[in-house]
Amino acid sequence: MHFPLPVRIGPLWGATTGQHNTSQELDTHPRTRLYSLAPREIGTIWRESLTGYINRLGWTHHVTPRSLVVQEVIPQLSDDLRVSMSAHISVFSYQGALVLNGYSVQAQTWVSILERLTGRTDLPFLTLPWWIGNLSSRKQLRRVPAWCPSCLAEWQENGSPIYQPLLWGLQVVILCPRHRDFLKDRCPQCQKPQAVIAANKSRPGACTHCSSWLGAEAQDQQKLVYDDELIAWQEWVIYALEELHGASLSTEMLLWESFFTHLADCLKEQEAFSRLSRVSGIKREFLHRWVCNDDTYTPTLETILKFCYICDVTPLQVMKNQVSRLRQIIESERAVRVPSPRPRLRRVNLEQCQTFLQAVLNGQEKPQGLRQIEKHLGYTVRQLSYHFPKECALITPLAQEYRRQRKEERLDKVREQVRLAVISVHSQGVYPSQRKLRPLLPGGLMRMPEAKEAWRTTLRELGFEL
Ligand SMILES: [Zn+2]
Ligand SMILES: [Zn+2]
């Protein structure tokens, strides 16, 4: 039976959607609730990300991706997750949702729900475990979406569907392997980071805040990065990721236990830990923890790749116990490459910073601290304080006062919620004990001292003696 979609999710399709839909991509499976939209580039390292797929799915149904999630996905989560996700969907869409592309139970749950809704079976491939394996997602994924403006421009020019590859979500990838251009994570117009799950119907490739096009303009397309060391490092990263990708296609899921076991074998010789530590720049204690099955600590993908880069092995080679090169390096204590370079700091756009800092000071922009401004503008606090010491000195107390006021407002809201709950229970002829209030209030709220105080105050108002 075909379930009709809720009213706001209309039948898709029409000339205006040509940008991101082609008829070959869609399969209107008669028994699925949502269109069986085909993910992009499965089977290559350019495969689509799950969050990007959710966005395209929403846009394909002519609804905002966030309402698609609210209407279709959240109702299928377990009770407690449903409540907390409904309450925090907006924050999650901005800050947390990239975890859906990683190695977690939450990601698996979402994949299963979306598979049921679309009738597809290939959605696990939109998450990292089916590429990188069972390595912890810690620091593996970026916090905000990134993109290559030149890729977007190219796809638009060729009329190819615009989508968000999983590759762009990896923290360790900073250059586009096709264009050697830095991936961007701020809109060139409004300077804001992008929502992971969009809350508007904007076209793919458009800013989720101001709808500006995020692709490169023709004149920007030739801005290549000329830093040989950085390029060499990034090319090697892609090579290592491609190798893992190839291996993951022919196996169930790559298991990192073999990497650490084989590394441990290489470290059995006396002094081997110290030697490898000197070569790789990783402290001995940490190398110990890598190989001693310490469940509380797993190195990040980036750390492992940096280590392998210096030691001239790939993660897959270590997994397969092809470690003769690594043994040589430990023996000779000579690194093959210099440690991976960090990208140099961007040159500060003084005019842009000045305008933004002034706007914060005179109230045109939301009051915010230097850390937030750092994120917003993409320059470090140190850079900002160096160029604008006066403005920065004024901003901190302003932000503190703003935070204090916001906190007070939130507490007032808590007090009011408790007061209304007490009155409501009392009006039913029941004594408004804290236990009776709990079902009416968000979980954990009655543990707050302010909530308890408001409870006592209201009881006194109602004539109870405490
Ligand atoms: Zn590119
Ligand atoms: Zn924008």
C-alpha cells in the first residue's frame, strides 16, 4: 500500500527541479513512503554523505530537509530519542548532525529508518564505517559542512546533480583532490557556516542562510594552492583513503584491530617504542596505548594517517601485515617524510573583520564572545586581538553580560514552567509533589535548584506550609 505523504510533502517534480533530479535517479517504488532517490557515486571515494542525501531527499520532495526529518524520521526513533531530538532538532541540524555520517549507533538507526522509508538497501555506504572501517569517529568528521567551490561550479556548468560527498566531511581532507583548492566552510557572502540539515528549500549548492551560490565564480576558479608540501601530504591522504575504500568494497567492514596487532608485532624489539616515538613524533606513552587494547583511547584517523605518512606505510599495508618498510624505519630511526604540514593562516581581511566587530559592538549583530567570532569569521582570536585590540577588549564584557542575561531569562522560563505545572496538578485536587510534576516537565528539570525553589514558592502561594 502506498502511504500518502503529509500535506506539506507534495508530489515532487517539475521543470524547476531539473538541477538536482533526473528521472533516472528516481524510482517511485510503489510500497515506499518516500521516493527511492538513488545516492550519488556509490562505489567511489566521491560517494554521497548520509546528511547530504537527507538534504537532497527533502528538496526532491519540495519540503525543507529539516521538516522531512521532523515528519518522517524523528517519529520512528525510540521514545527517549524522539523526545530529545524533537526538542533539539534545530541545534542538532547545525552542530550535531554530521555524526550521522560516522561510526555510531545513532547513524545506524538513521540509516535503517531511511532505508525503510525509501526502500533502498545501499544507504549504509553513505556513512564512514563502510569506507574507513570500525575506527572511532572521534575527530574524524568536521563539525560544520565543507565544500569545494570549484566542484560545485563544475557540476552546475555540466548540469550534473549537486550533492555533498562524504569525502568533504573528513577533517583530514583540506584540499579538493580534483581542484587542489582549499575546501571552504563559510559562505563567501554572509560568512556563516552551513546547516548540516537545511531548514530552507534553497537549491543545492546555495547558502543555507542567505541563499547565495557557494560555488566558485568563473574568475575564482584558477586560485590553486601552491604549497608543495601541503599538496604532497593531501595527495597521499587521498591515496591512503582510496586504498582503504578499495579494500572496504571487497570485505564486510575493515577492522582496525589488525592494524594495532601488526604494529604491536613491529614493536617487540627492545627500544622499538622509543625509536618509533622519535621518528614519528608521537609520545611513547601514546604508542603504548595504541597497541595495548586500551578501549578508552583510540588514535584519530588523522593521527594514524600522519604517523603512516612519516613512516612510509599505508594503513592498509599495516592491516595486511606488509610491514617490512615500517620495520626498516624503526630499525634505522630515519623518517622518510617530514611531518604533514599545517595550512598557513589565512591573511586577515581587515575590512570584513572591522565591519563585523563594529556590528557586534553596536548591536546590529547578535552579541557574542571572541570564540564565536573566531568561528564565524574563520580567523583566530590571536589574529583578531592583534589587529583590533580595542574592539576585542570591549567585546568580551559585552558578551559576558549578554550570556548572564540569557541565563537569567532561561531560569525565569524554568520557574514559570514549574509554577504552571504546580498549579495544574493542584487544580486536579492532587498534592503537587515533585514526583507528580515530573511527567509534565522536561526530564531532569526538577533537579535544578531554581526549579525546586520555584516549586516551594508556588506551594507557599497556594497556602501549603513548608
Ligand atoms: Zn573540487
Ligand atoms: Zn550565506
